[in-house]
Amino acid sequence: MWDMVNSTIQLYLADNTLREVIGLEYPAEVWAKLEIGCKSKYVINRLFLKKQLCSLELEERAQLEAHLDEFNWISIELSTLDVKIKEENEALLLLASLYVSYDHFVTTLLFGKDTLRHAEVIATLLLNESQRELQ
């Protein structure tokens, strides 16, 4: 039975990963070996994704929705690596990623607020964008 489980796991592995687990008898051993390999890459992945999130910028003529999709994709990838970003920090990073023509919008959005929610920022951005398109 263990052979069938190991074979099933090995079917989904790339050649360079497969080389690391060939010869292991039990699925738990295979899984532990794979987990060690992945965890060693976590720090590198976290650094890469954090740099990507912090350096993300909406270009002047780019689509806002595509920018939001990319921002959310990076946030989701970070959460899968157990990186917790406070909701307000995520909202502020999103606002910081907007181009200069959004400065007035950002100032108006932040006026009189003590806290900020990510969902609120996205909803307001999309509403603002739809109003811009109507003009």
C-alpha cells in the first residue's frame, strides 16, 4: 500500500524534487523531506513577495482593477506563507501604490479617520474609478 501512495506523490513532483525523495519507503518520510525543502524557501519567498508588495506601483495609464488584482494576489500569497499583514497596513500599502493623480483622493479618504479598512479602500477606489469613467 505504501508503494502506491509514494508512487502517487512522486507522479506530481518535478524531476529535481523527485531525486530528493527517491528511495524513501514511507509517505510520511517523503512528506517530511518535501516539507523541509519548502520551509527553507519560505524566507526567500517572503522576502520576494514583501519587496514586490512594497514596490508595487500603479502606472499612470494602467487599469486600476488589474492593479488591485495584482495587489490582492501578492497579499494572498503572503498569507499562504503565514505572513500576517494588519488590515490597516494593507490598506495603507494599497494607497501608497497609487500614482500621483490619486493624491487628492487619498487625502479625502483619510481625512478625519483614525482607522482604515482594506475593503473600504477598495470599494471607494472602484466607486471613484467608475465615476471617472463616466466623465
